[in-house]
Amino acid sequence: MKRDYPHQFNNVTSREPKSTKKGTLTSPGPAVNGQEWLAALKDALLSMGGMMFFGDVDDIIAELGIVIFLEGTPWMDFVMKEYKKDISEIKGDAHDPQILEYLKSAGISGSKLMDETAWCASFINWCMEQAGIEGAGSRRDYWQSWGQALDGPVYGAVAVFTYSHVGFILGQNGNNLTILHGNWGNRIVISYDIKLSDISSYRYPIQYTPSNIFP
């Protein structure tokens, strides 16, 4: 049963127990981001015999109700790497193997596993999964309710179009958005002239803190 002792740390919301069997958990101190705090917590649990007395450390963290709010956009590292590969559909009976990987990550199989199958959402799903983030799947509609909703565009956000398409926000210039997206002209491209009016919502991984600063 989870303890109900809400406590707020830097970028961390937790339900902290009063004590452990061999010590007391305390805040790691000021100016510690979520990733550093999580690593410190795991070290502390292990030093207190976490594996022996409590079980798996990740299970302990989940049982304590700890939620880590991480910073940065690690999924965008994979997005940019894929863009640089110049991936595109192959005409004829052959299929681009990397596009097939995108589709597989979103649960596409059988006769639909071909690069002619719409893959913009699957591309986003694959990139998120590479960063350890659960995606929403192979359809634009699934992303409409995924993660947390944002009031406007930020770097790395998923832009859900008013029509059947999704992409990643790279920047904004007035009423135009710069978006990196798959299956646009059958390839991964960067578009610099997507209208704000073409986007119905902006979604962001729920465990990450969005930044309004574009790189």
C-alpha cells in the first residue's frame, strides 16, 4: 500500500515514507534536477540494503508513489538522428527497413507492415520509445489525448494537425511553425511554413517539464 505523505522536491513530487527499515529518506538538497535526484535515490536505497530488504529499487520507487519530473528533450536526439539518415519510402515491392521499424513500434504487423502504410504517428512513437517514453501508437487520433496538453508550441512537442498528421515542433516564426515530420512527401522532412491554424493541439510527455525556449 502506498503511503500518503505528499512531499515536494525540486522537479520531484513524491509520497515520502516516514522511515525505512534501515534509515530515513531525505531530500538531496537544493538545485538538483529530477534525473540526478532519481539516481541519488536509487543509490540511497541500495546503500540501505534496498535490494535485500525491499526488492527491486524501481519497484520501491513506484510503490512510494514517487513521480520524477525530468527536464530536457531526450527524444529529440533520436528525432534528429533519423532526419539525418534521409529516410524515405522505396517505390515498388521493396520497403525501407527503418520505416518498418517505426510501424512495428506502434503495433503494425501483417499485410499493413509496408512503407506505404501511413507512418507519421509511428515515427513519433518510435522516437519516444527510444527515449524510454511510452508512445500513443500509429494514429493521429491517439496522440490527441496523449501526455500533457500545452497552450502553445514548444521545442520537442508533438503537433497534432487538424487533419490526419502529426509532427515534432522545432520552432516558430510568427504565425508559421517549423516542424520535423515523417511521411511528408513519403519521407522525413523539416517544413518551415506550417500555419498555426493547421494545428489542433500540442502534446508533451507527461513526466517532462516543457521549456518555452527554442534552441
